Amino acid sequence: MKTRINIQSIKSQDVKDYSYAILFFVISAFFAFAIIKPVLSVAISLQKEADELKTINETYEKNISKILELQSDLESIREKKYLLEKALPNKPHLQEVINDIQQAAREEKILIQILGIQGTNLKNSQNINGLITISAQLNIKGNFTQVNRFIHNVSGQKRIKKIISVKMIQDKIVDGDDNLNLSMIMEVYYNNNEL
């Protein structure tokens, strides 16, 4: 066998074309791995970062719009702040509570037999979300319509009150007496923080 390589065959046009093609593929493979791959990985990571930043931006925009909405709500109710201060004053104002209850009883022609205030120990008062409660216990006497209007009158006052319990007290029934004797416990609130 002859293993002699003919120089003429190496210089032929087909061999030159194949060697250029092989050389082109080797160079382009090196170029793809050495230059294009890092560029693509950087481009992909930048795209992911851009998507994350868009998500964060949308979240910030939503939060900013909520803050602006709250600010406009606060500006619209600023004029009515005095109502909140009357509903939840920063001091107990016990005399006002007593006067409100007595005024409602006078308007509805109800007899207040007992009116007691409990929980005036300001150091150890119940604190629920910054609100301090004071209990008022009353025994009242009146007919059903008067009692019903009294409860609505007290509930409709500007100072926040909550009726906790209503119990009917039995008395001797006198002929023609349709009056109810009720024992009520209501909570009155005030705010220990500045509004």
C-alpha cells in the first residue's frame, strides 16, 4: 500500500474548500462558546432583573396610589374631626356622660332609679386598641315605648356607648301599672391617645 500523499491533491480546490469550512466551524464554535454564551447569559439575567423591577415598580405604584387615596380621604374628613373628638374624647368627662343619660331620660319621661359609674380607676382601666371603657349601670322605670325610645336616644348620642346587658327586674304588679323596671349596663369609651 502506498501511503504517499500527493501534494497536488492537497492543493486541489475541494480540499481548500473543506479546510476553510472546517476552520470556519472551529472559529465559530470558539466564538459561540467564548463570546456569545456569556453575552446571552448576561442578557437573560438582565431580562429577569427587568421583570423583577417591573413587578416591584407595580407594587410601589399600587402602594403610592393607596397612600394618595388615604391622604385624600383624610383631607375630606379633616373638617369633621370634631365629631370624632366628641365621640371619643381623650378624657373620661364623666359628668357629660351622666348628663347625656339624664337628658335622654328626661326627654323620654323615664325615671332613673340608680345611675352608677364603674371603672373610673384610670391607671388600671381596660384598654382595648387604645380605647378605655367605663361601665355605667342604671336602673330605669318606664313603659315599653318610653324604654325603647330611651335606648334609641342614648344610642344616637354623639358619645360612643354600647349597651352590654338589659335585664328586667320584677316588682309587685299594681293594677293599671304597665311600667317596666330594667337594669342596664352600658360601656362608654374614651381615647387615651391624642387624635
